[in-house]
Amino acid sequence: MPMYKVKPLHGAAGPLPAEQLPTCMYRVPCLHRCATPQEEVDPSLQALESRQEEILKRLYELKSAVDGLSKMIQTPDADFDVTHVIQNDESSPSTTNGADLDLMLGKDYGALKDIVINANPSVPPLSLLVLHSLLCERYKILSAVHTHSSVKSVPEKLLKCFGEQMKKQPRHEYQLGFTLIWKDVAKPQMKFSIQTMCPIEGEGNIARFLFSLFGQKYNAITSTLIDSWVDTAIFQLKEGSSKEKGAVLRSMNAALGKTSWLVGNELTVADIVAWCALQQTGSANAAPSNVQKWMKSCENLAPFSSVIKLLK
């Protein structure tokens, strides 16, 4: 028989179960922020790791590109003149005179293919107006100009930039619809299929699309040169500094000393975009001799001369 009877401190009769016994004397939070299975990794740390992996990937791709260029420089034909390749390409052109819009844009039964372009009247996309005139020489086009409610006023000459269609025909007799909407947008936007197509943004990209409707095909070198001149005209000649514009004019003068047009001996979208950029920036008067001669060749074509009237 015990001398003293003490009430159990753990509040239950019998021995304390083994699973409730403590495993350590003190619990201290982890100072080095190690992730336990119950904890989630810090999102900022994950973002930093992803950014590091992306940078390493881009560095690897850049290293591969530099290695490839170094191999090209070491080859005997690294400095070959592409003018000869372009002229060979033009001697056997694969241009389809009767370009089929159904093949290029897809067949849409019972509906007129309609191109809708949004543009800001404060910076009219002159190259698109030139391309519209050229397309009218190839196809039957139903043209229309509208004004969006975001624009307060539009000059009369821009409202009549497509001229007036004297002969009104039923809609189904046209091959292509071309609608220009003067709207307060940062860059020109184009949609061809309203339901399924994302808008194409930028004057240069829209000009490429419209020029492709002529059905002309070029080899890889010629296509690359055309794209390069289009980008140069938009980003350097039109939007660049005075130093960049001077460098572009010198490059154009050198290229036009070899060929009649910027790329080869026929008009391309590069000539259209570059000519319009010169007109809008006011650099035409300061252009070198070969560029001046080329500009006169452009202005001798009716689609270019009609755009000059808009600038007066």
C-alpha cells in the first residue's frame, strides 16, 4: 500500500503511449529555409532558376550561331556577291501571272474575301496605299474607307485615298474586299479572317502580306534581302536617329549602284516600303544620286504618283 497517492500529471490513467513521447527537447525553425515535403519552394526562387536556365539556353544558341558564322568566314566563298544569285533567280521567275486567291487565302464559298486594316490618320501607312493601287491593277477590288469613333476628324484627302469607284457592281462580282478604317491605334493592324485570325500588326508585316497576293516566289537569298530591307526601312530609316538614317541611305546608294531596284531588277515590297519611308521622313532631298534616280523610277509608276498627292 503506497504512502502517498499522486494524481497523474498527463491527465490519463496508465502509462503515456509511445507515439506521444517527444522526440526533441526544443523545436527551432530552420534558418536556411530548406524545403520540407510539406513546404512549397519560394516562387521568386523558382523564377530566378527559370530565368537562369533561359539565359544559359540563349547563350548556348548564340555560341552555336557564332560557331556557324566562323565556319562560313573560313570558307572560300564566304564573300561571294549575291547579285549574281539574284539575277539567276530572275532569269527563271516562278511568278504566276494569274495568281489564284483561293490558293493563297483559302476558298470561302459564297463570301467575299475581305481585308480590313486599322490605321492612324496622323501617321498614314503610305506603303499600304501603294500596294492597294497595285492590287487594283491585278484584281477586282471592292474598296471602302471608314472612320472610327476614336478619331475626331480625318482630312478629306485621306477619306478619298482610294478614289471613288464609279462603277458599282454586286458584291459577289469582286475578287477581294479592301477596307481601311481610320482609327486611333499605335500601329497599323490588319485582319483577313475576323473569326479565326489574329491581327497582323506593323506596316512592314502588312505590306509583306499584301505583296504576297501577287503570287511571286523568290529563292532564300532574295527573300532574306527583301525582308532585311523592309525591316531597315521601318526601324532605321523611318524610326531611327539621323545617324542611322544616313547609314541606311549610304547602303541604299551602294545597292542601287549595282541593280535598278533594291533587290534585283524588278520592283519588290522592299522598294515600296523604303520609298514611302523616305517620303514620310523628309529624307528624299538629302538622298545620294543613285537613290534619287531610284526614287524617280518609283514616281514614274502610277501607284506611287497617286500617293504623292496625299503628301501635298
